[in-house]
Amino acid sequence: MAQVEATTERIIAADAETVFDALADYKEVRGKVLTGHFSEYEVREGGDGEGTLVHWKLQATSKRVRDCLLEVTEPTDGQLIEKDRNSSMVTTWTVTPAGEGKSRAVVSTVWNGAGGIGGFFEKTFAPKGLGRIYDELLQNLAAEVEK
């Protein structure tokens, strides 16, 4: 099995603290900024960054749906890590200053891909598809915090 990685970033016209706080707000903001690829969103524990346990289904393609149960940690300032209890998937959100009143939000997801020919196609196409999903999510986040 090869490791698969998808990374997307966006400059947002809001300070890093505002953007990070919005991302870490699983009770109110996160559910609002998710795309149509996410369903069955539910905060099961916590709801504000570290210690949150959140569930959703991610439909990456018409045939591929991941049932995700994510544990959230904050290992450093400006960073959220979501580890899926149901798979090897780990998503890291990093928010850093990017000039006055701006921030850079980077989302990177890694997981252990399939082997063989299926793994080849997964490694080739999945990062692009997931990148598009997260690009739309970051666009929604920007719209939320730039109000």
C-alpha cells in the first residue's frame, strides 16, 4: 500500500486567529462551510478544537463514500489534526499569518492507499478530487470569515 496525499491552500482576507477559531468551531462554523460532499455531520464530543469527536460521511465520488469518525487535536498553535478512527486517514489544517489582515490556510490529508492497479488509480486521481473538495471548503470558509 502506498501513502496517498492531497494538499490544498488558500489565502484568506482575515487574520490567522479568526480563521483558526472558525475552523476549530465544530459546533457552529464547520458544519456551515462543509461542501455537498459531506453528510450526516454530527459533533459527538466537545465542539471547539482539541478533544472534539466529530462524525461525517464524505462522498468523494458517486461510488466512494467514507464513514469518518474524527478525533481532533491541536499539537501546535494554528494547527488542527483530525484522525479518522475508521481508517488511516489523517487531515492536518494549518493556519499562519500571510501579511496584514490575511492568513494562509493549508489542508493536507494522507492515508494508506490500496495496492495494485486500484492503488495506482487512487494515487493518481484521489488527490485531485479531494483537492477540489477542500478548495471549495476553503472558499466557503473564506466567505464565512471575510463577512
